[in-house]
Amino acid sequence: MAKSVKIYTTRTCPYCHMAKEFFKANDVKYTEIDVGSDRKAAEEMIKRSGQMGVPVIDVDGTIIVGYNKEALKKALSIK
């Protein structure tokens, strides 16, 4: 079963770009939420993660702060 993946990003975030490249390389479908242009989404991200920095990645409710390749692999069951 496919996992639900959301990534909270900004346009200028290099680690967000790296995370999205990781998703593409591993054929992971994701929803991108630009918190730089959506204040309500930014507030949601802060409430869910306790963080103001991006990326914040939500994999089926598991919150990963920053681009953490090993944590992403584990959350997505990728070897």
C-alpha cells in the first residue's frame, strides 16, 4: 500500500530540493506544500512538528525534520 507523503517546503530550500530528488529517484509520490507562500500551511507545519525550518516531511503521520535520508528510507520501507 502506498504511503501518504507530504513535504513542507520553500522555493529556496536546498534540502527540500534534495528530498524531492530522493522521492523522484525512489518513485515516491508526494504532496508539496510551499510554506513560503501559504501562511496557514506554515502554521500547520509548526503545530505538527514544533519546527519553523524546512523541510518537514510527513510520512503517514511520522514527522521527519530536515533531509534525513536514513529516516526517510525507514519510514518509506526503502532498502
